[in-house]
Amino acid sequence: MKMIRRKLGLSELEVSPLALGCWQFAGGDYWGERTESSQVELVSAALDLGINFFDTAPAYGDGESERVLGVALKGRRDKAIVATKVSSVIHSADDIVKSCEESLRLLQMDFVDLLQIHWPARELPREEIAAAIGGLQKSGKVRAFGVCNYGPKDLADLLGTGLPIVSNQLPYSLLSRAIEYEILPLCRKHGISVFPYSPLLQGLLTGRWRKPDEVPIPRARTRHFRGNRPQSRHGEEGCESETFAALDAIRPIAESKAISMSDLAIAWVAAQEGVSSVIFGAGDRTQLEANIKALDVKFDESTLKALDEATAAVKAHLGANPDLWMGESRYR
Ligand SMILES: NC(=O)c1ccc[n+]([C@@H]2O[C@H](COP(=O)([O-])OP(=O)(O)OC[C@H]3O[C@@H](n4cnc5c(N)ncnc54)[C@H](OP(=O)(O)O)[C@@H]3O)[C@@H](O)[C@H]2O)c1
């Protein structure tokens, strides 16, 4: 199946507007047990449906997600744009190189298309980051460089090294719009593609849970939920009533367009200026096929206005902190 391609930032990478997130391949408490064969089948189906962009990380199941993606892309590597990240524990430039080499080993690949810093590495001098990434690009192990979870100050700081940054992976959905305040306009200004994650807020925007207590524990850790829920780390009061009121307002908007809430939610993120590709997760092939229909959704001004109004109270409550999980923002 054909799917259009878009340039990722100022790079040469031509990516599908939807990217398959591979955190789910790690299974475990968060995503539930998954077999390797079902994930291999999912990647194969994604390629057949026109998706060429895959996002993984060493942190996802301690390398398990990278390993499974490597198995899944055997024989079809040339059809894929593979994005991974640098391990969350980096203390030196050498750690960046070692992390990338371990990713290549697990992925069984000679190079990755996009290497991203997973969370800002502030303890490391920016020149060391630039030197390590420059070296990896020179050796052909990395085609392009991106960051994740970089706020305005961190981004400006790293841009100061002259290192080309093609993308910034950030949380963005109808229920997590904090990046609209500052970082999204800044990325647009610098030609850096915003590469949004959690467009469905880990399933909430599919409408499958009608009340806060129905949401599985690990997914009720975000700042939308009460801070005294199990596993929560943000310590805030949350905005459960605003969040579920927003879902109740979004549902009829989707119905009026005869589309699913998931498609509406993914399409809304994909339609934002500065976004080249949206990373979504899928539990199985049925969800994958359903989510791809988001590409057919077109918006008119009145729908965009209705969605803005439906989600304004959540946006106002959560404020300019894009951190989904921590009240004391990890963004600078
Ligand atoms: N850089 C970062 O810090 C960061 C952080 C988070 C995520 N990410 C990346 O972004 C990717 C996607 O984000 P995400 O997984 O957090 O969130 P998401 O795409 O918002 O949600 C994915 C989950 O929603 C459910 N779902 C998806 N489509 C559905 C449908 N049509 N009907 C019903 N349920 C559906 C599935 O849950 P079930 O599996 O339970 O069915 C799926 O696993 C990750 O895989 C990862 O690659 C990056």
C-alpha cells in the first residue's frame, strides 16, 4: 500500500506521517505480555500498509524492543527508517558511542537512521555530545540526530554547538497540549520536526475507559490523574473530572464525522504545523489497521474550534509543563 512521505526536519529522511512506536514490544506490567511472533507480524503488517518509520529505545524492556524490531526487520531493512535512542544513563561521550553500538548489535543493523537523546543529558558538556554524535555520523553508524523531551533552554543550548538536530520527540495529544506554549513554536522556527508521542495518551483517547478507576494502574500515572494513585510520582491533584469531561465532549465530535475517537485524536496531532510524523502504539494488527485510517481524516475550522474548546480546561489545568509524569518538570 502507498503512503505519502514527508521530510524529517532538514534531514534527507523521508518518513511516513505515522510511525509505529515499539515501546509496546517490551510487554511487561505496562503493556501486558506479548509474543515475539505477534510483534514481528505487526511490523510486517505496518510495512505492508505503508508505514516505514519505527521508534524504539534501549530503555524499552532493557533492549528487548530493539531486539524484537531487529528480528522483525530481517530481510526488509531497506524498507524501514529506524529511530532509536541513547541509553538514559550517559556520563561521557564514550557512553553515547557504546549505547549506539549496543543498539546496533541488538537491532542486527550496521546503522540507524535516527539516533535521539532520550532525556536531556545536562551533566554532559554539550561539546562532548556534539563530538560523539559527529563521530557516529562520520563512521556511518547514524544518519541523522534528534532529541526527545528537550524544552526551549535545553534545545537552544545544544543548537549552540552547531550540531544539526532534525527532530524533537515530545508528548502531544488533544489532552497534552503543553508544547503549544513554547517548544512547538521554537522547533518550527528552527526547522526541527516535532515527533509527537502518546497521541492517544496511552489509550485514553480511544474512549475505551469511561471513568478514571477503569484505567489500568501504570497508565493512570500521568498528571491527569490524582497524585495519590498507585505508582504516581507527580504529587499533584490531577484533573480527572476535566479529562473525562473532555473525552465526553470529543466523543460526539468523532461521531458527527463518522470516525473513531482514535482516528480523530491521531489525525489532530498529524495535522499540526511542524509535525512530520506521529508515533502511535498498537496492541495488535486490528488497532494498527484502525489507526491508519486517521490519515483520511480532514478537518474544517469548526471541528478544530470544537476540539480546542473541548480540551481547553485540561490544557489550562496542566499548564506549560509538558512532563506527563512529573509535577516538578524535567523540561527546561
Ligand atoms: N521519547 C519518549 O520519552 C517516549 C515516551 C512515551 C512513548 N514514546 C514512544 O511513542 C510510542 C507511542 O506512545 P504510547 O505508546 O505512549 O501511546 P499511544 O500511541 O498514545 O497509545 C498506544 C496504546 O493505545 C492503545 N490503542 C492504540 N490504538 C488503539 C485502538 N485503535 N483502539 C483501542 N486501543 C488502542 C493500545 O493499548 P493496548 O496495547 O493496551 O491495547 C496501545 O498500546 C511508544 O511506543 C514509544 O515508541 C516515547
